[in-house]
Amino acid sequence: MGLDMYLNKGPKVHIGEVDYEEVAYWRKANHIHKWFVDNVQNGVDDCGAYRVSKEKLQELYDILNEVICNPELASEKLPCTNGFSFGSCDYDENYYESLQYTAEVIDSILTNTDFENECIEYCSSW
């Protein structure tokens, strides 16, 4: 049990059930989760699925790169958050590895997604 997080890709317009493709997965990366809750989910942490705009993905990508280049900004730009089984709140090797992974994933999404016809959704469970 713990915080699991996903970015999924699917058609922007669809009728009925759609199988989304998983394009990213994190486990207990609470700082990334906090960013999505604060910036995409309007502060509501309810394990729902939320569409993420290209602009929001670019915003996160820019913040990730800023923190990767300036680790002293971590607690200000991408702070950790506590939660039931949300994992560590240390700014340690795992924290920075998750930043690098997330930057690579977002770069790939921004490069390989047709935002006119496809959408990205963030969802979590805990």
C-alpha cells in the first residue's frame, strides 16, 4: 500500500470506454504528486483522473530542470508532502532520481503527443 501515480495518454475526444496508454508511473514520489494536486487538481487530492494540458506539462518540465540544475531550490519549487504511505520527505538520491525520470518522461510526452487529438491524464491511488 502506498502512493502510486500515473500519466496516461488517450484520445482527446472519445465515445464510451477508452483504453489509455500508461506513459509514466511513480511510486511514492510525493513531491511530484503534490505538484499535480496543487497545479492540476485545484488542491483536491481525491485519486481522480485529471487532464493535464501541454502548458502545465511544460511548466512542470521547466521547474524540474530548474531544481535539477539548482538543488538548493528543491524545498521551495518541488516540496515534499506528508501523507499516509506517501514515502520519504528527504531530499535525497531517490528524490533527485525521480526528478530526472520525470523530466525525461515529460520531455518524451511533449515531443510525442499530438495535443490536438490526444490528451494526457494524471491519476493517483493511495
